[in-house]
Amino acid sequence: MKILVTGGAGYIGSHTLVELIDAGYEVVAVDNLCNSQKHSLKRVEKITHGNIAFYQIDIRDKEALTQVFKHHKIDAVMHFAGLKAVDKSVQKPIEYYDNNIGGTLALVEVMQNFNCKILVFSSSATVYGDAHKMPIREDFPLSATNPYGYSKLMIEQLLQDVFQAGGGWSIAKLRYFNPIGAHKSGTIGEHPNGIPNNLMPHILRVAMGELDKLNIFGGDYNTPDGTAIRDYIHVVDLAKGHIQALHALIDKPQIITANLGTGNGYSVLDMVMAFEKASGKPVPYQITHRRKGDIAICYADPSYAYKKLNWKAKHGLKDMCQDAWRWQVKNPDGYLC
Ligand code: NAD
Ligand code: UD1
């Protein structure tokens, strides 16, 4: 079977390509490289000894996408392409809606034209807003506080409606919690263009000596140590969840909405300590003011994914930190070296 991976050069897409190739699928990747480098695909080929047919296109370009479907008989699509920085989405809402929603609309239209109806979509735990209790189940109320979150909510609705209209679509909406870590080989990892706001890239930069210290956003949350709690999940576990979802969708046409998290919540201070232990490097920090828009606690109930997809996360915090550190040390300039 041939699988099209949109956003394949990116962080989660590249790790999922490894799992797809290892599972015996043929793969085609498209990416406009707005937040990635195409070297990541070469590295995936190196790890897997596989081949990736790559097209540098924007998925909003229906004609270009159509050409890809004409060249390859695509059986299913994994759709990672999108913009993901919350703060930028507030500054540039039109760009975010255009890219995330416009891109998905163009994709499903072209898929429909080619009678390709199996789709795995990257959603986010952000669709739960500030959930009323923990752990978060898939049937909790949905909300958003920024254009990025709204774009994920709108795409989820769009896909629900496409499925409901009939015609044999089979769709998975996977709600990721906080992906971190890298492939065990240290050959691929996270290397966005520019400086990301997320916790692990900042910890890595402090451990490398590129930053003096980590700013911890808020020490007065109602949590055991006062810092905010999240469900960090190893990116390889996340990638494997996509393979399980694909199998379920191939098995029978259906729509699946599932959390991909570990079910464990760790505070920012837990992360700092786990990272120091795993890397042997100190991570000096200072506690500063809360970051606007942050919530205190967010972790998944992952039991539905286990029941439905026979999937659960296997890596613990130590692996996540060690693997992130290995990638960073082996590739201080990411894919640029
Ligand atoms: P990423 O930025 O590394 O990967 C996304 C890729 O899509 C990039 O390579 C980018 O160049 C490409 N892209 C963006 N817009 C495109 C377009 N219009 N046409 C073609 N390519 C385009 O991000 P990631 O962390 O791998 O995330 C993948 C998906 O998962 C995204 O949709 C993101 O919103 C979602 N997600 C990510 C996280 C996270 O923490 N990383 C959490 C929840 C959900
Ligand atoms: C963020 C996004 C969320 C998105 C997710 C995955 C926001 C408000 N939310 O989630 O929509 O789905 O990324 O891409 O941006 N922290 C620090 N210091 C730092 C960086 C982070 O203390 O330098 C803290 C944050 O306050 C948070 C935790 O670390 O408590 C995790 O932060 P981050 O990695 O940015 O993820 P989220 O905020 O959970």
C-alpha cells in the first residue's frame, strides 16, 4: 500500500515515515519546507534503507497535489502539514486559517477526486481548552482560545461532516498531547526554522550552553510544586499510534477520535530534573511570570486508544530526555550540519 504523508519533512511526519517504511508501506511525502529541511527525509532513508518519493509543494496548491495523485496510486493519507505556533497564530490569524483549514480542504477535495478516502489527521489536546477535570477523555467539552486551537477544532468538524456525508470515508482524528524526544539513532529529531516556544527545545538550548537559564513560566499554579503539568509523550510512540490508527481505518470505514498521550502528568520542574539526570548536564532555571494562555494541568486518559487501536505509549521520561539529548549532541545545528 502507498501512503501519502503531508508535512513529511517535519518533526512528527519524519518519525512517522520511519515507522511506515519499517511496517512495509511505500511512502510519498509532500512538504513546502516552511518549517523543516528536506535533509530530514534523507536521514529517514538512511535509518530505514527505504525510499521516499518527495515533492516540495504547498498542499493548498490543488493542481500540484493532483499531479502527485496522478503519479502515485495513493491508498491513504497521513496529514501533518500545518502551522503550529500558538503565539504566531494570534499575530497572524489569516495565515493560520488559510494554511491549516485551506490546506486540509484542498487535500480532502483532491483525495475525493481520486477516490482516496482513508485519512489520519494531526489534532491536538489544545481542543480541550482548560479541561474541567483530569485525566482528559475524548468526550470532554471542546473549546479554543487562539486561532491555532480554532483551526484544529474547525478541521475536526470539517472531517466529521465529510465522514457523515457518506461515501465510505475512514478518518482518524488523533489528539496529541506534548510530543518530545527523538528517534533512538539520534539521526532525526526536532529542528524547526526559528526558535520555538516549547519547553524541551529550551531545555536543550540551556544544556548546550546557548542560553544562560530556563525561564519557568509560573511557580504559583495549584500543583504539588507550583509549576504547570503536562503529558509528555515520546515522538516514536506517537508515530506508532499513527500506524495502529491506519490499520484500524483500513480494516473498516469508520471515524475515530483518540487521545495520544501517556496518561502521566509531569511538572516543569519534574522535566528539568529528569533531563539533568538523563543528560548529566545542569539546567539552571528561574521562575518567572505565567505565560499568557497557559493552563495549569493537562494530561490524557489514553485508555480509548488502547481499546480501539491496541496502542499505548511505551517510553518513559528517561528515554524521552536521553533521546532528545542524543539528537541534540549529535546534531548541534540540526539538519544544517
Ligand atoms: P512541524 O512544523 O515540524 O511539521 C509540519 C510540517 O508541515 C513542516 O515540515 C512544514 O514545513 C509543513 N507544512 C506546513 N504547512 C504546509 C503547507 N501548506 N503545505 C505543505 N507543507 C506544509 O510540526 P510537527 O510538530 O511535526 O506537527 C505536525 C502536526 O501535528 C501539525 O499539524 C501540528 O499542528 C500537529 N501537532 C503538533 C504538536 C507538537 O507539539 N509538535 C502537538 C499537537 C499537534
Ligand atoms: C503548547 C501549545 C499547545 C500545543 C502544544 C504542542 C501554548 C499556550 N500551547 O502547549 O497549543 O498543542 O504546545 O505544540 O503555546 N514552559 C516553560 N518555559 C519555557 C517553555 C515552556 O516553563 O521556556 C512551560 C509552559 O509554561 C508549559 C510547559 O512548559 O507549562 C510546556 O510548554 P510547551 O512545550 O510550550 O507546551 P504547551 O504549553 O503544553
